[in-house]
Amino acid sequence: KQDMGFEGWVQSDWWALHSFAAMDGVDQEMPGDATGVAIVWFTDENLDTLSDAKVDNMVGRMLRPMLEYGLFEPGNHVCTPPDCSDDLYEATATSPEHQELSKEMAIKAMLLLKNEDNVLPFTDQVKKIALLGAACNAKQDVEVQLSIWDKGSYYNIGGSGRVIAWDPVTIYAGVQAACEQKGCELQTYFGTNAREALTKAEGVDVAILCGGTTSTEGHDRNSLSVDDEDFMVELAGSIKAMPVISLTMTPGAIVMPWINDADAALNVFLAGKYTGTAFASALFGDSNPSAKLLVTFPVSESDTVRPCETVFPEICNYTEGLYVGYLALEGIPVTFPFGHGLSYTQFEYALVGSSDSKPACNGAKVCISAKVKNSGKVKGVEVAQLYLTYPDSAGEPANQLRGFVRTDGLEPDSEAGIDFPLTERDLSYYDAETRAWKLATGTFTVAVGASSRDIRFQTTFTIP
């Protein structure tokens, strides 16, 4: 509020306070009732210690946006808590436009992680497909999810922020619909016995293995494995006569001990209603994958920072500082790196130069300009990424993501100019002692490429 000029109100997470924090900037404690391990801090007694001016400031921060956005004049959209269930859960809030947007987002979110010998997309010679694994036809029990607030699925997370996918398209339904149009047939097995699944793969042109896991609010995942990992490992290692395609639905990073036995791999992060449609679109080449990983897929859980296992009120001491995520895995082998994502085409990069005078770089301290060319045979989209290494004196981790540009669809042999404006804030580090951002001085190294470990060119510049 003081340093950033924030004019809204600050609300705690549920049962997150450990003291009466009104003078520290908290305006509202949630949810306001005690539990077996949490107490209420915003009591009448504690609030009476505040001045009227302070209370008016806290309440005013809440009322002003409510008045601004008409929340006191909602028309017919009124319910009296706690009798709001029908308004929350029985209303139809979607539209054809929303459905199309949901489908588009799922298709654009599809990650092509591996594609040996260009086994994807399927050609016209692929006539018989084996679809293997319970996750290929995972059901969505909406009633169970409505009755358990933190229950998730392979289509949506659990917890208060979830949007439950109603009647989602399974991988099976998506691939089946595509085969009806393209003239292929499916042999299916929706269990978890690898030997039984192997018999269903006999005589097919390609075998698809499905896996998945989910996540929820308030709990760490038990592991980074998919739910049927043993099935995936045994089956992928047993199939020798045809290409193996791995399809996974995940809430984040996973380990993939079967990946060396898979010829190709697609992953999507809990994509909602059109999950199966998106997988089928990528498999058959109706869309060209362009998404990039927002996390690293490690080789082993032992390579990652383990969750704290202490129990409240004991304190968790996380000592890794800035070395989290991909920054903590620098120099360590990974399955798929941060920023990774393949395409059915190829892209070439070239450095154009650096300046601060281009219109796209208005306000930048330094601007890196480059060209990306589609050197392959089909139209595609690339997401170019800029990673910055600070001068040693700043004490910052190397190769920090400081910009990315998603190109428009590029036809073969066409190219696009891209700019990465680096502002003074981008080139600064946080000084904990002064509680302020400081511009680093010295030589910076810029690395631009298709992922954090697929760097296409490097350059340097100096801030005096």
C-alpha cells in the first residue's frame, strides 16, 4: 500500500493469519471462524484497539470497488447467504462462444514433448490404433466433486478455484470421433493390467498409452508419478512391433520413467471439457502444437525440493532462496526442460541486434531484436524465449526468463521479427536490506532460444 500505491483491500487466505495483522496492512480476515488449529484474530476486542480512521480506511477499501462495479445494484442476481447453492451450482453460465473458446484453449495448450522420427502426426497409413489405459476413458463424476470441495479429476483441479468440467470429451471419445472422419479403427483396453493391454495391441499400426493424475488445494501431491505409472512403464517397455505414443493429463510436473520406450509424447495440463478433442487434433495433425512447458519435468523426484513435512505449528524452513524450479536444476539432467515444447515444423533463429529506439521497445533500457524463420514444411507457431544472466555482483541465479514472444502462424520459409524490451526493472535485483530494487551494473548475458536448454544465440551488453 505504501511502496506500490495499492488502493484495493488486502484479505487473508483462509485461516492464514498468525497474529492481529491490521497494522501490518491486512484489511479483512477470512473466513472469520475458528478451527481446531486456527483462531480468529480480527475479534471485537482487537478491532477496538484501532482508531476510527484506520477502521474507515479498511472498510472503505472494500466498499469503493463494490460501489464502482455495481455490486449493490445487481438486478435479479441476488441471493441471501447461505441459501445461494442454486445460484452458484444450478445456473447455466456457458454459451456457444465460451465453448469454442474452451476448445481453442485446450488445443493451444497441447504440449508436444517428444516426436522421434516424426511419428506424429498420423499419416493416412495409420489405420488401426490401440488405445490403452484407464486414463484413456477416465470418467468425470460431477456429483462426487460437488459433494467434496477439494476433489479433482483428470480434467480439472480440486479446491475452491476449480471449474468442474461437465461431461468432458475423453481421449477415447476424441480419438473415436476423429477416426470416424478419417477412416481408422480402434482397439481399446481401459484397465491397468499391462499383459492384458499388450494383447489388445496386436496387429495395430500404433499404440497409444494414457496416463494421468490430478491435484488440489490444501494438499501436496503424494508423488510426481501418474496414477498408473507401473502400467505405463511395463507396457511401454513391452511393445516392440509398433510406435508407442504417450498421452498424459497432469496438473504440473511429473516423472516419466517410461519415456525412453515411447516414440512420441503429448501432455496437457488439466484442459477441461475438450481434453480428448485437443489430443485428437494434435495426433492427426489438425492442429500443430505450439505450447511450452511452464515447469521442468525432472528425471527423479530426488532432484527436486521436497515438500516440508513438519506439522503446524512447527515452522518450515525453506532455505533454497531463489534457486527454485528450473533455476535449481541448472546443470542437472532433466526429462524435459522449462520452456520446452516441440512443433511439427522447425524454426531457425537469428540475432538482429540491440537498441532502445524501436517503437516496440519504448521505455526499454535495452532491446534485443531477432528473427524467427519457419524452416520446415508446415505452418506453425513458435514461442521464442529470452533468458538473462546478471553480472556476478548481483548474486542472482543464471538464465532467468525475462521475456517471451509468441509469433503468429508462420508459413514455410516465412519469418517474423521479434523484440525483447528489457526495462530497468528487468535488469534490477531486490536488495533485502534496503527493501528496494537496485539496477545491476556490469556485463549481462542474453540467451534466446526455444527453451531454457535449447538456446539458439547469445549476446552480451553492459550497464555502466
